Amino acid sequence: MTFQPHIYKSSNIDIYGNSKISCEEVFMDESEKNFTQWKLAVDDLCVKSFGLSSDDLPDALWRDYFEDGMMPSEAIACAVDDAWHDVPGIEELWYV
């Protein structure tokens, strides 16, 4: 039997089969929708790099990073340096 690693692919359905799109998103303005899509991209990168979503890690200034025009990867790099500097091994996982 050979081991096949699971490749995480972000989708709008979480691991429990629930939709990640809430009822509130239907009524969001364009800026909120853009932020939500951007944050999903951040979460996708976090899961690929750390095995955790951004919500499972210490709080970071996601909205500020988004409004500053950062790409998701740039925002994660800032979070690693600013908000997660005390999380053991996080820098090694991100800056591979």
C-alpha cells in the first residue's frame, strides 16, 4: 500500500459539509465580498503552509492588510512577522 498525501483544495464547503458562504454574504456590498474572497485565499495559503486556517492562528490585522492592497501572501508574511512571531516554528514553515 502506497501513501498518497492529501492535497488541500479550497472550496466553499468546509470539512463538515457546511457552506462557508453565510446568509449575510448575500447582502454584502462589493467591498465586503472582495474582502471575503481575499480572506478565503489567505486561508487557502495558511492551510497549505501551516495546516491551519487563519482563524485557527492568533489574530492578525487582516482587514488592514486587505485595505492596504496587500496580496494574500504578503499579508501572511506580515502576520508571521508581526502577530505570529511568538508561535514556535511558524517562520520556518512560511519561509521555506
